[in-house]
Amino acid sequence: MAQLHNLGFPRIGKKRELKFAVEAYWAGKSSLQQLQQQGQAIRAENWALQADAGIELLPVGDFAWYDHVLSTSLLVGAVPARHQTADGNVDIDTLFRIGRGRAPTGCACAASEMTKWFNTNYHYIVPELSAEQTFKLTWTELFTQVTEAQQLGHTVKAVLLGPVSYLHLAKCAGKEFNKLTLLEKLLPVYQQVLAKLAQQGVEWVQIDEPILALELSAEYQDALKNSVAALAGQGVKLLLASYFDSVQNYYADIASYPVDGVHFDCVAGDLDVNELDALLSEQQVLSLGVVNGRNIWRADLEAIYTNINAIAAKRGNNLWLAPSCSLLHTPVDLDEEEKLDDELRSWLAFAKQKGQELALLNSALQSGDTTAIIAYSEPVKARLTSTRVNNRAVQQRVSGLTNAQGQRANPFAVRIEKQQAALDLPLLPTTTIGSFPQTQAIRKARRDFKAGNLSAEHYKQYMQAEIRYAVEEQEALDLDVLVHGEAERNDMVEYFGELLEGFAFTQFGWVQSYGSRCVKPPVIWGDVSREQAMTVAWTEYAQSLTSKKMKGMLTGPVTILFWSFIRDDLDKPTIAKQIALALRDEVVDLQNAGINIIQIDEPAFREGMPLKASQWQAYLDWAANAFRVSASGVNDETQIHTHMCYAEFNDIIAAIADMDADVITIETSRSNMELLTAFEHFAYPNDIGPGVYDIHTPNVPEIAWIKALIHKAAKKIPVQRLWVNPDCGLKTRAWPETRQALDNMVKATKELREEL
Ligand code: GLN
Ligand code: ZN
């Protein structure tokens, strides 16, 4: 009979208990002891949830107070010098300091950078390693947690981020060097960890090497071989795990690794299970990740059964079944949801339910009786053909999309002349990115309206008053292109999801984004359509208050897609086109309502990049096309803006040009305009608004400093094509600093207009 295991479980708790526990500790409202107890309770509940569902081998080491890569850094003693204390002590405060940049002494030492964990929306803390880095077994929480699980009577499988992936994810502190030179210093610490786990009676250790899903240099491939060889024979059995994409390129290597088992992601990788079976010997454990660990859909157990039945019969105990990857990326428990209708609920499965799915599958494999799995898979099949999911009109519109609809009628050079004539803006036009401070009062009004405690009429009046306030402020500041301020938006994706057809929202469908931050992605379950205008009334109202130009504000198709849980029965390009068409109608409606500047935000554009570089171009093509579909329904005179936050632009600069927005605003101030170099070298042809101040802090930028940045920008981009704006939206800021900062921004610009 196959064995069931999990690569990892959501650590935040059913109701985000971990978030509230660590935030209370940070705020000094709870003691270390309380925090430790709360963590222990979450782990105990997680193990119980998994065990009750039928998972036999439970992961230990997947829990983290902040991030599992950061825990690994502490495990091996890689603490950046600025976060070390005089006594050399490394504890939970060290960990939080690295993640959050705050020391107990009160001094603020810059937090370590964070970046996206492969192609997920989870962010990890980037290890900072120097060429002289040494490693030492330091943070021993893993062993405590193993004991904890054992005392609860669970069978433990320890989980470690593999040494080669760890090095790959790290950055060089100080001057660049080949990080792989550190491997021989790192491996002895891992060996020590394995030996200790063996002493604790742990039979299996899962070594995660997710970099196998990338396209690796020969050097990294060799490093993996050496690493696996060094970790074998330390008294525990090794399960090498990869996930997030296929590892086909390395089949030969994997087959040669001296490990006791290998886990494959059969969902993302779309792998042939028979090929995998042939790769490993009969003594080795073949672990198949058959249930999708990244989404929230109920699995088609019947299909999985058919696919793996023969292998299960043959391999018996040496077949393990699991979700495709750690369940870190799914919410905990569908049973907590009270507001989903029965049909929708029958289509879904969260982390707990995914464990139950494996158990159901396993008993069918054992008995040969498929009645239960056929019944379970019924709704999955029903969803595919449901009239609720399928909207013929949307499907026909997508398949009828012409190339012309994905392009503005005329090239930028023609458009910009007409726009300049129509808009009559000064040199270096000033604008903002969209949102203004979201005060407590604004949030309360939205909450009250949602809860039914504020009538639609009163809500409208309240929001209009906020818009009026934002417009008056902007007029007083003498900004050139105004915005309505986004007071009515709780979140830039959720706002649109709630107004579009085909989206659902959960109550507790949280997933960790970074540290204590969680997001609750909407669920795109059906064909997406727009029944009515979503932003026109607010924007029109805002425009009615001023003779200056009001900029409409939308979230782009790529961003809506990547910040949602998406359907698994349609490919991403098609879903993106559906969203793009809905937005296209909104863009045209805005234009018809007299809005001549429309911004379509795409902060997630870069995030969508596939793991394998050879697939980047195909992604960039469809993503840019989706953006253009949303933007191209308008006249030449209507100016389309887009916005992206901080990103490495080099890889995507051609695609950004391909998006063909008339103006792009980007986050550049912290890079001191260095990020503009990509645009300069590419000779990016359209207009650009490089952010001139950081909106992540309340600090007010000085006029001279802003001027210096614009000067720097003007060396890279012709000044006629430059806009002046902050780095990003101002929703997290308060009014006093916002007012002062924008005032300085406008003053700096005015001075430059005289000087240039
Ligand atoms: N228009 C959005 C805002 O200003 C953009 C947010 C973002 O880029 N993430 O808030
Ligand atoms: Zn932004």
C-alpha cells in the first residue's frame, strides 16, 4: 500500500494565528514564552489535522516563525554581521531582526532583502553570504520540533531546504564570488544535522532542491551530485524533493543520485509517471506529487487513479503519494468557509482536504473499489461543463480576438503628438500612482457598507467626499494629472474581482505572502465578464470637480491573474484574455465618459515569469498581448499609462516596450535611478515616469534630492519624455507627509522647468 506524506503544511494557522502571535510579540504585548506556546499549539494542530486526514509521515521543519529560508540561515549560522549581538547569541530575536530590520537595542539595522520564492507569491529572506563565510550548526529548533512531534505520537519526516538550493537563493554580501565555493563548508553542517536527526530516531529526511526545476549550469548540476553524495549515509534515509516545474532535463542525474527516494511534482511538471517509475530502482521510494499543492481545486481522483494504479500495484510500499509541493501556498481548511454556496464548495479543496483526497485515493488503490473516488470526482467533472462556469459569449469573444484588437491603431510617435495637443501638459508633467492615504475612517466606511451598517447612498456620499478631498489637495499642490485616490478600493485585485463575473471570495482563504503578511487571493472559477462599468462613476465624479486632467485607474489583466487562484481547466493566456476583454470595455467606457488618461497597473508583470528561461519569451508575448488587448480599444488621443513596482527590468524591457503603453511609471528612487539604465540601453521609445521618492517610508524627500534624481533620469532619458511621480501608490502613508512630499516634488519640478 502506498504511503502518504506531506512536503509541508501552511504554517500560519486556520485563522492566521501565527500572524497575530508574532505581531503581538513584536508589539511587546506578549512574552517570548507565550509566543513559543502559540507556535507549539499551531504545530500540534497542523500535525493533528494532517494525521486525522490520513497523512502518515508528517513533515517537521516546515514551520517557520517568519520564513523557512531564514530558519535555514539560522540553522547553519549564517547571520549577517550587522544583526549579530556582542555575545554572539542567536535566538528568535535575531531571526526577527534579520527579517524586519529592528534590533532590541533600538537601532534599526537594515532588514535582509526579500524576494519571491520561485514562481509563487511567497517571499523569502535572501541569505547574505560572504566569500569568507563560515557555517556552524547554530539554531536547533528543528530538533526540538522533532521531539515535539514524536511526543505527540507522530511519525516524523524532517524537512530541510537543500544546501545547493540554499546557496542558489543566497546573494553575495560584499563583492561577487562564486557561491558554490561555499558548498564544501556548508555540507559538514548538513551532515551534522542529519546525524543528529538520526540520533533522534528520525528515519526519513526530505531534502528540498527546488532549483532542479530551473535550467541549471553544469556547475550547479555537479554541485547537486556532490551534495547528495555527501549527505547520503549519515544514518537517515534521504528523500530528494523538487517541485514547481518539470525536472526532465535532469532525469539521468536524478537516477544516479544515491538517495533512498525522490519526490516529483506530477502536476506542474506534467510528467509521465511511467518514466519516473523507470528512473528509480525498485528499492527506492518513488514519491508522486499527484494532488496540486498550489491551488484550491478538488482533485480528479479518478483520473489520478487511472494514471498510477499499475505503478501502485507494482511498487506497493515503495510508492509514496503527496501533494505536488508544500501546501504553504494553499489555505488551511475549506470547512471554515461559511459563505460559499454548495456547488462552488464542491469544487474546492484546501490543505486539510488535500490530505483527505490522498487518503481516499489510497484506499481505492488498495481495494480496487473506485466507487468512492468516482463519487468524489463527480463535481470536478461537472465544473468543466457547468453553464455557470462556461459563458459562451465570453468564449466566442476570446476566440474571435483579432491581432488588430491587440494593437493601438497608430504607433506611439503618431499618438503622442495627438495626445500632447489634446492634453496640453507642461514639460515634466507631475502625477501620482493612484491611491491616496487610506485613513481609518475610509476603512471603517467600507467595512460598515459591506456589513450593511451604512446605506448605499451614504456610502456613496462618504466616498465622494473623500474623492473631493483628494482632488482639492491635488489642486492645491498644483499637480498636473490628478487621480481620484482609490478610497473605495480595499485591494487592487479584490476590488475588480468583486465586480467581475467568474470570481469568488473566501472568508479565511489566507496564504502567507511574507513574514506575518498574508493575502487572500480571489478564486477565478468561471469565464470572466464585466456586467457593468466598475470605475466610471467614481472617476467621472472626480473629473467633474476639476478642470485638470483626471487619470482613470485600473488593475491590469496580468496582475489580476497572478494575484488570484486561477482555474485549472483553462490556460493562463486564455484567462488573461478574458480579463483583458472585460477591462477593455471599462477603458472604452472611461474614454467615452471624458477620461483621456487611463492607467492600467501591472505590478505583477515580472512575477509571472516561468522558472525556465527558455519559456520566458512565450510568457512575455502573451502577457504583453493581454495588456494591449485591455488598452487598445481607445482613440489615439487617449493616453494609456501603466505602472510597475520595483522589478529587475533588464529581462523584461523588450516586453515592456511591446506593451506599448504611452507612459510607464516605475519604482526607481531607491535604486537611485539605476533601474532606468535598462530603459536607456534599450532605447525605450515611449514616455517614462521614474519614481522620484520612496513611498515605503514616511520620510519627506528634499527638493534638492528630487531635483538631483530627475537630473540623473534626464541623462538617461530625453527630458521631453519624462514624467515626475512618486515610486508607487500612497495608500499606506498619512496625509501630512504625503502633502509635504508631493509639495516638494512639484516644487522641484517647477524649478527644473525653469532651469532645463
Ligand atoms: N494604483 C495602485 C496604487 O496606487 C498601484 C499599486 C501598486 O503598484 N501595487 O495603489
Ligand atoms: Zn507600485
